[in-house]
Amino acid sequence: MVKISEAHSPPQQSPSNNFRLRLQSELAERCASNPQYSLRSFALHLGIDHSTLSQLLRGKRRLTEAAIQKLGSALKLGSDELESYLADHRRWPVADPLVDEATRLTRDAAEMIADWYHYAILELTRLESFRADSSWVARVLGISTDEVNIALVRLCHLGLLSMEGDRWVDRSQGLVVSMEDFTQAAIDRLWSQVRELALASIRDPARIHEHHSTTLAVDSKRLPEITEKIARFRSELLELLQHDRAHDDVYRLEINLFPITRTRPTKESDDG
Amino acid sequence: MGNPVTHWQIVSKDPEGAAGFYKELFGWNVDTANGLNYRMIDTQSDGKGIPGGIWPSPPEGHALVQLFVEVDDVAAASQRATELGAAVVMPRQVLPDGDEMAIIHDAFGITFGLWRKRSIIPEV
């Protein structure tokens, strides 16, 4: 099961991240232009071990000045650009707020599986009635077999799923995908897809579904407390369900808390 | 045994359109009655040539043709490929019909498949 963190806030970036983000964006661009391109291909190009590159991209290994020089040279960066990364690194050699101790997908990987059905396929494999059959998966999820097969290759490529004959095995246990890893375009697409799924669910009286929506005035100082309660509720629900042996359906839980005011109301603005 | 090319695959953003095109042009037969709904192509050539198939490309990908090489051991061949500088795009998988496959990206920009037929996998 891939856990998708609902917490979404802009990542805090310092210049010391710049070179790592440059590597991530270079890999994402190469993967976008060539579907067969992988982390290993990129590591090969850069002349470093793929596991080292993986750690660098995920922020689990700190970039040294020598590494920036070597990798920048492999990327054929101009001397000015390379020097600016080195200057940033010297100024902020330690701060690296994107480092996350949890096991996380790289940004390009998260982007690759942003569409909702990738996660749905992983969850389907946990059902007793699951059939390792693209047509069956397509019918159950209401998508095309080509969409299933494209997703299948992506999930296998990322090591999140393996095909073992008449079984497909979810290998994503423990992975966390943060919404921070998605581009705004991917987030927009995902939300649009989820909205459509929710609407289709509301129109289906034969299936059990719950939709609640409340508009409420809040004291913004209590927002951290509220988000913590939401996070705890999600954790408790996952804990409750994950040990069940007899899964027979896949649902999606969406919890949204967001301001509906365009700007924060203040006395000053009221007074005009 | 040697390592013959036993299968080819068209990867297309419009797999249905491509299947229709080659069916019309060459009279090839396209059969999807398998676990992955894979568009298996029989060129209907009385045993001449090799069979192929059509697989969907993701929207961000591009059209290409891949060759599949039959090997005794897909995992071992994948390992050997990486030792020679290639990258594994998709590690060994066992398909619903029991065949094994992996996709490799060589150091020269070409992707190809490693394949082992179910019929030659010894029963355990």
C-alpha cells in the first residue's frame, strides 16, 4: 500500500537544494522524452552508481563540492552555471530541508504514477477476487486495458508491483508519496479525476458511500491542531483496515480542509 | 541453445490504430485473448518469420519497435546486461501465461526484451 500524504504545502527550498533539483528535473525531462529512460540510464550517463544517484536525488546523501563538479561536468553545464551551484553549496553546505527520513519515491517517479488508477491497481491486488488479467482490472476500474497496461509497466519499472504469473504482488509497502512531489499540473489532474470519481459514486445508489461537507468559521491558530487530528484519524483508519484478510472492494477516502475565502478577512480590510 | 530473436513488438500511442493498419496492409491476425489483452500478431505466413505484438505507449512516450531475445534465464541475462553497461527498465516479470520477460535499455539507446517461454521452464 502506498500512503499518499494529503498534506500539501509548498516545499521550502534553499539554494543548497538547487543542484539536486537540477538533477531531478534533468531526469524527469529525459524520462518524459523517452519512456524507457530510467534512473539507471541517468546514472550510467553521469558515471556514478545508480544507488548513489538514487540517494542523492532523494536527499539521503549529501552532495559534496566534488560531486557537483563531477556531475555538472557530465551534464556539460557551462562554467557560470556550475560556479553558481558551487557558490550556493558553499553558502548553504548543510541546510537541506527536503531531506526526508521516510522512504519516498523520487519526484519523477511520483509524477509518473500521479493518475489515480495506479494506486487503485495496487489496492486491487489485495482483494481475494483479484484476477491477474488486464481486462478484468480495466472493467473493475472503468478504464481501458491500454491504460491498465501502461500503468502496469510504470509500476513494475518503479518496483512497486511485480507480476508473478497468476498473481500481481504489491511491492509498495511502506512507501510514502507526498503531494509535494507532484507538479501543480499533476495535482490539478489528480483532483479533477478524484472529483469525477466522487461524482460517479454519488450517482450510484447501489454502493455504500459517504460524502460530508461542512463550512465552518475557524480560529486559524487552531489549524495545526485540526490537521493533526485529521492525520491521526487517517492513521487510525488505515491501521484498522490493513490487517483485514478479506478485502473485497477498493474505496477512496478524501479529506479536504481548505479556506474558501480568497484573502484572509481582517479588520483593516473591513474598515476599508 | 542460442539466443534467437523470437518476437518483435510495436510500441504505439495508438495501439488500436496501429493494429488496424497492419491488419489491413498485410492481412495479419491480431488476437487479444490473453491475460494482458496483449495484441498478439500472427503474420499468417505458414511458419515463416516470427510473431509480434503491439503494446501501448504512455502519452509522454514515442513510437518504437522492440526485439525480444529468447534466453535460458531472464534474471541472469538481465544481470549480465547491466554488467555490460545496460540498464534494466523493467525487471524480470512472470506474465499471466507463465512466460518470463524483462526490458533492457542498452548503453547505445536501444531498448529490447529478454524472453523465456513457459514451455521451457522446468516444473518445480
